[in-house]
Amino acid sequence: MNRISITASNTMNQLQKQMDTIANNIANSQTTGYKKQRATFGELMYQQYNNQRNLEEEVNRLTPNGIRIGTGARVAQVQTVLTLGSIVQTGRALDFALTEPNQFFKVLAPKGNETAVHYTRDGSFYLSPVNANEVGLVTSEGYQVLDENNNPIIFNNNLQNVNLNPNGEIVFSDEAGNNVTFNLGIAQIHKPQTMARVGDNLMTLPDNMAELGITEADLLENLAGNLRGQIGLKNQALEQSNVDIGEEMTNLLQTQRAYQLQGRAITIADQMQGLINGIR
């Protein structure tokens, strides 16, 4: 009975993690550029009992010899699903939607006690004053948007008109024809599952790259120079979340049912233990 309780409680703990993942997806169903996550399960360690001494008697057996007693399941990986969300026209000049998979805007955000380059699919940008004469391009969370050389995009506050070229070149101009041009910082992430998700719809390089034996070049590529022709970008539009509420609710109900069954197993094991203890 103790084994039943241990196995069920181990699995309940991991099912709770899956429910947390689903709840996070539902909460971000309206978050611009959000990518849903999926929890996948694997077996915990099991014990192997070789109960048959005479292997010649295991004739025509299709399964491996012996008996395997497991200890439950675990969340093996929480994987980011990078399918594109729907593109919605907004008519707003500072809204940008990436139309190619695995491409991300580069922004500057805190990382520990320092700042570092982070990556996001959220192209809802705003202008924030830098000083009396200049403004900077920032995200909805206030993080500075970077150009292809990882420099913040800052320009004269008189330049209010916005135009976008197909290669990600953004032009700010005024009515007199004065203008300044920036190449929006966009990276192609080759191994998004290795990147660290850090909140605010951002991801960044993991801290344990040396331990994993990888470098920044293994994970992503800055789309600069001739590579800018690969950029897919649309102005006055935003990419919606790729969360399907119907699918998430179905997954939530299935997970809750599995959670209830594990709880029922613990209850039955407790009742069986009570019966044994009550035998005189």
C-alpha cells in the first residue's frame, strides 16, 4: 500500500506542473506573440524483479523477462510550441509582426544585476522620452528595442512618421523630409527549446551554455547584412498568441481527471491499510 501511495503522490506532483503549464497558456491567450508550452512525461526509475529462475520456461514471451514495478511519472520536458499565431491588422504605425517562424526581435532587458539581449515575438512598440530632444523605441514593458548591432534605437522626437522596408529597415521621418533609418534587430533562433524563458514574453541565452557544451552561434544567428533578406516582417500588424483555448481546456480536463484518479488511488491504499490494521 505504501508503494501505491508513493507512486500516486509522485505522479500527482508532476501532474500539478502540467496543470500550471496549461494555466499559464490560458492566461496568455491574448498576449501578443506568446508561444504556448507543452509538458511531456517520462517514467521515473523502476525496480526490476527477476522472478523466473528458469529462463527456458519463458517460452513465446513477447515482453522482457521479469517484473518491473514503477514509481510514477515525471515531467520530462516543457517544450515551447513555435507555430505561428494569426496576424491581425491594427493600423498602428509602431506595430510590427514577424511572419517567419523562429525569428525574434532583440530587446535590452535586465538579467541579474546587469542588462543583456533578450528575444521576443511581441512587436507592439512605443516611443519613450530619453531626454528633452530624443525618444527611444521600447516594448510594451518598457524594454529598449535594439538595432542589428545591439544598439538602442534612439532618434529626434520630431520624427513621428514611420515607414518599413521589407528587409526590416525602419525609417522615421518628419513632414519636412528629414529622416533617420534603423535596421530592426532580428535574430533567427535555431534551437529555441534550449533558450531560457524569463517572463514578460521574453527569452534569453541560458546560463549553463558551458555545461551544455554550446555557444551563442549554435543557438541563434543575427540577421544582418545579406541575411536580412530572410526577414519576414509586416507593419501595422501584430502576431497573436498561438494558444487554442478549446485545446487547452480539453487538456486541462484530462489532466484534472488523471489527478483525481491518482488521489483516488491514495484513498483506496489508505482504506486497505486500515483494513489490514483492523484484523485481529
